[in-house]
Amino acid sequence: MKTSDIVHNYPDGNTRVSRGLCRVRTFIGNVGTVVLITELGTKNDGQSVTNAIENIVESIVHQGYVILPATFIEHYEQPDLKDTFYLVSTTPTTKWQSLNRQAVLALIDGDTEELDDRSSNNKRISTQADQILFRRNPFIDSRYQESNEVIRRRLDILDGMVSKASLNSLITSGAGELALQKLLKNDLSIFGEAYAKPDDEYICFSEYPLAGGSIDFVVFTGRSRMDVILIEVKGAEFNLVNSNNYGAFNHKATEAATQIQQRLGIIYRDLNNFRKDAHNSRMRAEQGEKLHNAFLGPYHELQVDPNKDINIRSIVIGGRTINDLEESVKRQDYEARSTPPVRIESWDTWLRRLQRT
């Protein structure tokens, strides 16, 4: 017979402050008092039942929910009722002994409905857990609150954001390279949105000096090892793949790719100095210097190690897509065959990367 069914607020093992939640059901049967201690998963904001079992047992007894002697069972609910059960003894040392469902049913006098009652679907248990959680933290189910600096930076970026619709309008009209570059230079966050990983951790540049020339746009991003993404932009007034029998990429795209490869060849032959120069540019930009039109993302102090190798990726964006499937194969083949590798994208495929409207 079940005598109680509650959400128990148990203490943290170190501070003794109430920091975790579990479901506690007490039964009186042939073997005496049996206590089923159920892990509440996402409703538990503290240590797991397993890690806190000694504190849970102690607090249950101390608060008078259970009078010893009693049998304690640790319980984890699983999909398809394939739950796990462990008989727990906390004296003199903590020991766990696996039990099957039938053994547990025997201890609680065969109440199958009790074990079938999912805590997540039990409105009373869920409500009780939520009430405790919200007393502890009224905003526990809210998104993590970003710093004031990050929020301000997000607002600044939004204020100057170029819409996807305006870029698409230019592309659809067959705009040339200069017109597209002019629009994109007004909002370099568009490249951070397309390429930054982790999201929002980036620094973008335009007209970045590279191996005796310059590259249209560059993105610094990444964690630990910095990713350096080099981007050359061509116009939208041509088809990316020629319509002749050869079906090759338009010469404007391949010329841009060849130019990047030549500069990359110089970089790779002196990669250590390029890495140092790139990190120097990163640090100067992070400190607020408008170096190469530096544009800082919301999280612009990149968590990268200047002593580790960098990852370099190269992209050419230009032209329009006619047959997406055929072009996809050509793009992959070109990138695989080129050394150093260069990715070629049409404006149509590149627009898909953007989340903005």
C-alpha cells in the first residue's frame, strides 16, 4: 500500500543547500517500509539521484518522511518502461544491487500501475517540482541572460543589418561585382552569420591584405584553433556553369579561385608568420582598432589559442545557379581536386546560409 508520493527537495553534498529534486514514494508491505526514489531528469536541478543518494536517504529520514528500518530503491524511468532499479544500502558504505521489475513489484505488493506512472506525465508531480524550481529561481526556464555588452552589440548589429531581401534583389537583377561588394561592406555581420562557428563568435574584415594583394572579405572564428575563412566575391551577371557542351565553371569564378590558390601557396610556405600576423590582427580588432574595416560579432573576444595551428578555408561566391544538382557535384569535385582546396558557390546556394529575412 502506498502511503506517500512527494517531490523531495534534497541538499547538495558540499554546501548542504537544497539543490536537487527527486520523487519519493513510500509503500508499506510484507517486508515493511519500502521507499522508491525516482530521478526526475530535467526537473532535477541538482546532483543526480545516484550521486546524491546518501544525502537523499539522510534527509528523508531526518525530515520524518520515513521511519527506519526501511528498504530504499533507486529508480530511473526509461522509454518503453525499461526502467532501472537498484536496491541501495548506505551503511556502513553505500552499495547498489540491481533489481528487475518483478522484484520491485514484489516489494511494493505488485502495484503495476504505480511503476507505469511516468513522473513526467503526472501533473501533480510536475506541478510540485515546478513550484519548487520557480521559488528557487523565477527565471529557471528562461534563456541564459547574456551580458549587457553582448546585448548592446546585438542591438548595434541589428540596427545596421542588411536584409536578405535587399541582397536577393541585387542578385536577381544581375548586379555586378562592385555593386554587390558595396552592399556587403555595409554589413559584414552577413559573413559572420554564414560562417561563424560557434554562432556569434566572429570578427569580419574587408579588403584584407594577403600575400602582396588583398582578399575581399575574411572571417575569423572558431574555438581553440582559429578558423580563417577567405572569401572572394564576383558578380551575379553570369551563370556559374557555362551552358556549352563542356559545362565548365565560368571563367570569372575560376580566375578568382586561381588567384586565391596562388596567394594561399605563398601563405602555406610561410604559415607560421601568417598565423602570427592573423592573431595580431585579431587582437588589435578585439581591442577596438578599425583594422581592415574590422567588424566585431556579439562575442568578439575569440576563445582561440595563438600558439595553435590555424584552419584556412577559401571560398569564391559568384554567378547564378541553373541546375543545382549538377552544380553541386561540380563544386565538390572542384574543391576535392584543387590544392589548396577552394570552394565555389553561386549566389543562389550562398543565400541559403542566411537566417535573416
